[in-house]
Amino acid sequence: MIFLGILAGVAAIGVLCWLLFTLAVFALPFFAGVTAGMWAHQLSAGWLGGILVGLVAAGLTLAVGQLLLTFVRPLWVRMAIALAFVAPAAIAGYHATHGIVKLTMPSDTWQTVFSVIGAIAVGVTALVRIAALASAEPSGPGTARA
């Protein structure tokens, strides 16, 4: 029975890590949505109004980010936009890894080392996914395809 518990624990950690890597791109829209929803709730919009404002803010953040990545031409601006999406993902990766490692490792130094490694892994994954979203070049008059 203990063996099944260990397997279930490993499977749960695997599913949560997969979920973290899959949803890392959406960390900025999630943070924007939660912030806007809490702001609306504090302005007496009620819980339903807060949820609706949060969903709209998250959707707009994601849509504006994707549109900017698609249509902005200078590389440094695209990198700044991608960094705006990657930084919250890396912070979320750090804290998720730290939460897992804190349960398994007594040394604070090693906890921090592995948490930073987790943040880098999640950040790189988010950057690759953002780059995949931005790779679709706009095709219109005046654009040449090789």
C-alpha cells in the first residue's frame, strides 16, 4: 500500500510539473487578471463582477501580447515583450520548484540552487513557447517570403 502512495505522489508531482510547463506562458495574463479582479472586487463590483473583470483583463493581456509579438518589427521590442511574459513564468517556476524541494531537502543552500534551476527551466520553456507564438510573421503587401 505504501508503494502505491509513493507512485501516486510521483505521478501527482509529474502532472503538476507538466501543468506548470504548459501554463507558464499564461503567468502574466493570470497575474493581470487576478490583480484586476481583486481591484474590481475592492471597488464593490462583487465577486461576480471581480471574476468577469479578471477574465476580461487576462484575455486582453494575452491578446495584446500576441498581437504585439506578431506585428511589432524591431527585435529589441519583441524581446522586451517576450521578457514581460517570461519573467512571471520564471518567478512562478522558482516558487513551484522551491515548494517541492523544501519538502525533500534540508539544506537551504541546495533548496535555493534547485529552485533557481527550476526557474531557469520554466523561463526557457516559456521563452520557447513565446517564440513559437511570435514566429508567425504577418503576411501582407510589402512582406517577402523566402
